[in-house]
Amino acid sequence: MATTLKGITRNVVLLAALAGSATALSGCGFHLRGSGGNYTLPFSSMYISLPDSSPLAIDLKRNIRVNGGTTIVTDPKRADGVVEVITDPEKTRSKSILSLNSAGRVSEYLLTYNIVFRVTNGTGTQLLGPTQITLTRPITFSETQLLAKEQEEAQLYRDMQKDLVQQMMRRMAAIKPSRPDAAPTSTVSPLSVPGIVAPGSVAQPGTTATPVPQGPAEPKERQE
């Protein structure tokens, strides 16, 4: 019985250690394979239609480069995939009242971070239609902790930005660019019929030549 309890205790300790290691790795930015940290994009080059100084653009480009197989270009015509931002979350993010206290004063706000974007190729063909992603976070408010609440609000917006980038990466990784159309098959000349070889012509390899039906032979004159 003591041996069994000892074995169970050892297993519990090992599981706790493994869980702690996984938490530490995820906290430092490392993602286990298959955990959703990295996404394989179907593009060799991409263009982001946001200013280079945009925090969202910087974070999105960094995540794209992590894949190793996609290059960020400055000319949309040279890109296999073009991310067109229709609604910039940096310009449309908002804060609305979520709840009031008994005195009628604000006790909680709701932060909103929203983007609408689409993905096209270098020729303008749409690969992903306009897609909207909206994130919200509640935040409590206190008049006696204004500075601390401002810092908390800024941190929440940064967290939403990171979450937003991951959701954009996931949607872009699911894109299946259309393959070039197959080469058109050759058309049959109106004067020729498949499988029929005119007299004097040579059958193509892999085809069976069917002789053109001839009319009845004219009777030869009988020699006396």
C-alpha cells in the first residue's frame, strides 16, 4: 500500500513539473509545434497596406516573417498576397460604458478593437473577401487610480492587437489560392474527325486509324 501511494505521489509531482514547464515556455513566447503559435501561409511574398509605423503592421509583419517562407515586399504588384486593411483598428478602437455603480458613476468600461480586411493577389483577384474581427475587453474604473487604469487600458489594447494578429494569421493560412487554369485542349479541325485518318495521312501515336469508307469499286472491263 505504501509503495502504491509513493508511486502516485511521484506521478503527481512529475505532472506538475511538466505543466509548469509548458506554462513557462508559452509565457516566454515559445510555442510548441501544433499549438497554434505558427501558421503556414500559402504565399511566398506579401504586402501589408498599413503605414510602416503602425503597431499592427509591425506585429503582423513580424508574425509573417516567423514562418520563414514568406517575404514582406514594398510593392503590391510583386506580392503573391496583398493584405488590404479596410478598417484600421488603431483609428476605430473605442471605449464605451459597460456598467454604473449605485451612485450613477461609471464602474466599468468596455474596450473594443475592430478590423475589416481582405486579401488579394498581385493582379487584384480577391482571395479572401472582406473579413471582420471584433475583440472586446472589460475594464474596471476607479477615480482614485487614474494612472494605473490608463496603463491597464493600454496593456489591454496591446493584448487585443496580439490576439487580432493571430486570428488574421489563422484566416490567411486557410486561404487556398486558385491554381492556374489547365492548358486548353486543342480543338479539332472541322475538316477532321477523331479516329478517322484520311487517305495518305499518318495516324498519330496511340490512336487507331479507321480507314475512310470508300464507295463501291467500279467493275473492270472484261477482256475478250
